[in-house]
Amino acid sequence: MAAILAPLHPTREVRNMTQATDTEIRDLILGLDKKIDGLDKKLDIFIAQSTEQFKGVNQRLDTIEKRIESQDGRVWGILLVTLSAALAVAGKLAFFPNGPA
């Protein structure tokens, strides 16, 4: 009967093994915690860099948009000048078909 009960009662060796295992597990958890902290810092740096890059892209798009707006105004100006010239030539031909006197 003593042989049956022996495995149920932990001995000093089992307790020492349990404490060693607990220490190893705690060390592993602490190591993982440090690695997670390192990854968190790297992720924060990556997010900050991405944010700065997006700001740069937005500024470039704003600059391009302003250039397009200014060129759009130039195109309308050229079209109005061309239309005015065409109307002037048409009016001259309509009112003075034979040319100058």
C-alpha cells in the first residue's frame, strides 16, 4: 500500500523540479515580454514614419492640385481670347464684306 501512495505525496525532488520549472517559465515569460516591448517600439516608429510619409504625399497632392487650378485658369483665358478674336474676325467679315474702302 505504501507503493501506491508514494506517487501521491510530492517529495523534495518533485518540489524542487516544480520550483525550477516555475522559474524557467517565469524567465521565458519575461523574455517574451521584452520581445513584445521591442516589437511595440518598432511598430510605434513604423507608424510615426508612415504618418510623416502620408503628410508628405498630402502636401505634394495639394501642390499638384494648385498647379492644375492655375493651369485651368490659363486654359480658360486662352480659350476666351481665341473666341474673342474669332468673333472679331466674323464681325468684320459680316459688317465689311468687301474689305476697307
